[in-house]
Amino acid sequence: MPQVEASQYAVGVFRDIGSATKAIEALTRHGFPKDALTVAGLVSDDLTALASSACGRDAERFEDPALGAIIGAGPLAAALVAGQPAASTVGLAVRLRQLGFQAHDGRIFEALVGRGGVLVAVRSESRAADALATLHNYGGGNAAIGAWVGRV
């Protein structure tokens, strides 16, 4: 699995697609480019369309042993999918840990996504605090920057 700089990501999980959409629109208004955004969650047609549209690339699917099928687009989603077999025995929390996030953050993100939440991440070390504030202001649960680095 490729390494990513966890400290470059602000991550939040939204309770539904509507809330995630509002946050993504706000991030775009604040100048965050599509190629910096990641959107992921349980597979649905609506989430696939949102992820592809918001991130400007096709969404990719991977299997989680506890959650089932997950769809995502963007740089963090690509890193989660890279090098993994289609029928993986490694869950979302472990994949996030392998990418450098704290284990407890991965477990929380996995639990929230498992409840139907939509994970939205922004890759932008220089503006991570701005991204975090936007995610938090629009209802991003457990909004955090990377692996505790610079966490507010």
C-alpha cells in the first residue's frame, strides 16, 4: 500500500449525502480544487455520482470485510484502493492506519461510514485548518487533520 502524508488531509464524516454535498460546495467556494477532494462511503448510485462529480474522476470500489462494498474517488480513496485485492480481508480502519492515520481515527471513520456516513477529505497541508473548519461547520463528524498533526 502506498504511503500518503496523513498530515496533509483534513477529514470529516457526514451523516448523509445532502450534508456532504453542502460541505463540498463550501470547500469549492473556498478555493479547494477538485483534485484535492476525496469522497467515500457505502456503495450507492447517489454516492457514486457525488464522488465522481466532486472529485473530477471516476469513483473506485473496494470491499470491506465488515462494511461491504465501499465507493470512493479522490487521492485518499485511490490510496485506499491501491494494491488491495478485490476481496480484501483488511477493513477501512486498518487501511487508514496503514496510510498513517491514528488507529482510533480509523476505527471512528469506519464506524461512521458503516452507519451510512459520507467521508470527505481534503488534501491541503497549507490550508488544512481552513478545510477542517469548513468540514466542522457543515457537520463533519470527528473532523480531524491527518494523524493528530496540527489537530485543532
